[in-house]
Amino acid sequence: MRRILIVALAALGLGEAAAQSLPSKGPDLHLGVTSCGGSTCHGAVQPVRGSQVLQNEYLIWQRQDKHAKAYAVLLEPRSQRIAKNLGLPDAHTAKACLDCHTDNVPAELRGRQFQLSDGVGCEGCHGGGQRWLGPHVAGVSSTAELQKLGLFPTEDPVARAGLCLSCHLGDETRFVTHRLMGAGHPRLSFELDTFTEIQPSHYVLDDDYRKRKTVASGVQTWAVGQAMAVGRTMAALADDNRRMAGVFPELTFYDCHACHHPMSSLRWQARESTGLAPGVIRFNDANLLMLRLLARRLVPEDGAALGGHLRTLHGAMSEGRGDAGAIAREIKAVADRLVQRFARHSFGPEDMRALLAALIAEGRQGQFADYGGAEQATMALASIAQALRRAGGATEAQYNELKAAIDQCYAATAKDEAYDPAVFARALEGVERAMPRS
């Protein structure tokens, strides 16, 4: 069966690496973080001079990375309250919590030194080390050879998106429902390139790294992440077990702030792309807005199709005009195609300037009146600006001016419950003035 899957993915332009099982769902034993943390491996106190890698990766993870504290969060009062509200004995033993807050592989795949309390450790992202750790330590195998032995290709944007989104958005086995958020779980917010950038880096993008691994631009990572996020959301919408919560729709698909805002805040305004009247809950289309914008740049026919699907999906989900599951399957097919298109495309400075201009134009048309869209647009602006600088499309002075303007967008979206579309629109005007023209 696995061979059939790999052949099918290869026909779509994906290789063995992208077809590889997620680390939490692979067949290999997870040996535990201490198997990587030796002082002569990745547990050095300081970077080792002359080494191909830093060798202090374990300490960076342990001291700076929130993944290392993910299990400990389950012991905090808020998590205990959530568990109590859900009728669970506690959060730190509940599978629904452990599946994303730890490397929760089955008991038979846990080595002698493996500890759930280590949170999301090395193998939670890099794959169970049973087969690849020995050759890796010996230094006799290439990265490609290690990946055939189960090392997960985190440098590949498609594989990375699938890995990160499996928790930060959800998949068929783990899914943050409105019931879980009602119990106290925070609203999920994620964008692949932004979160990659703010992740404490335990590697250096030097010439040696580029010889060993693929390095995607930030815009490519952003684009792939948006397409995969839409695909994952549409797969969930097409799944009868996830689309409904009893007689009610699963409300986690909808824009939180359509309901959760002070009644005295007269914030609703029309958005042409939704076709909705006031007083109805609306689908959270933030990722779809980003994907439509990207598609218009690279595959105009798909951009046009997404525009039509977006409006019909809103009608189906908010007013019952159509079959939401069927529409979701159509959107998923487009999104899946675009993942491959973006993974193959080399985004140049011209693309980046066009995407920045398109984001500003969408804002001018009122497409970011809702908080979710403004939040995703802000992270997109920052991702593209950084990539433009790295690609030589902006001088350091131009980039600094642009970043200062984008910081105003971050300020406008800092507090979701206090979001004011007019303030965000003014921040976008500042970004437009700061944009490098050539």
C-alpha cells in the first residue's frame, strides 16, 4: 500500500521524502532526546568550531524552544481547568492533549530512554531514530540515504508544512474543536514561514548546509504552507465526522470574531467576496484569501476558480445555499495542485513585489475587514519583505523602512478582540508608501 502511495505522489511531482510518514505515525522506535544530547553529538555547551553543524542543538531546544516545554504546559492551572471542563481526569494523560503536546508515539515504539515529559523532542520532528541514528552518528551516510532510513525531510517545504500543520491546524487524527476551545484552549494561529523564522534556529544556512539540503525561499515556504492549510481545512470540511458537532456545524471552521466581540462594537462591514448579509456567522477564509492571491499571480485560472468557490462556500456554510462538503472537495483539488506548483516555482523579486502589491490592493478593497485575514496578511507581508531583501530585491535601507511599516500592521493586529479594520487599513497605506519600486 505504501508503495502505491509513493508512486501516486511521484506522479504529482512528489518524491519519496514527501511521501514519508509523519514522525508520530512512522514505524520506527523513538529512542528519546538523550540519544541526541551527548556532548560529542548535539549536546555541546557552545557551538563547536570547525564542525559542519553547531553541535549545541540539544541545548538550544531545551532552553529556548517552546516545543521542549509543551508537555509542561499540560501541568499548568489553565490546562488543568480545560481538562476539568471537558470531564477528563487531567490534561497530561489525555490522548487529545498528548498528541500535540508530546511526541505521543504508541507504547511499543518508545525506547528505554524515551520520556513523554520531554515534550515535542528531536524525534517528534526528525523521525524515530531506530534506523537512521547509527549511520548518522557514524557520518557515513548522505542526507538522502538517512531519509530512506526514516529521517524526516524537514527542510522540504511540502514535508515541513505537512508536519507542522498536523498539530498547528490539525489532521484526521487530531483536531482542535470548538468544544475544546470553549473549555479554554487558545485560538489556533499559524503561518509556516513566520513560525519557521521565529523558531529558535538550531542550524546555520551556510554553504555546507546548502550542499547537503534543499533551501526554500521564505515566499515559497509561505505559499506552500497556505496551499496546504487550505487543503487540510477543506479535507476536514468534506469529512462528515468533522464538519458537524451533533445538530450544529463544527464552529471551529468559522471566524471566531463573527460572534466573539462586544455587542457595542459596531464592526461589521460588507465584503464582496463573501456575499453575506449582517448577522450570520461566516467561514474563516483567511488562508483562502492568501491562496487566491497567490494563484492569481501564478495560475490565473485557479485564482478565478478559487474566487468563485470562496463565495459559494460562504453561502453554503452560512446560509445553507449548496453542499459545503462538495464545494470543499473542489477547493481541495485546486489547493493540492497549487502545492505542487508552488513547490516547483522559483519566486523571484518580481513575484515578490507583485505579491506585496496584491496584498495591499486586497486590503484597499476591504478584504481584511475580518481579523483572521488581517493577521494572515501581516505575516505574509513580513515573509515576503524578508525574502525580497534576501533575494537582493531591496537594499538594507529599503527593507528597514518596509519592516517599520509592517510593524505597524503587527501593532494593529496585536490584540484580536481590539482589532479595528480602519487602523489596519492606515497601516497598509504606510506599507504601500514604503514598498521598494525596483
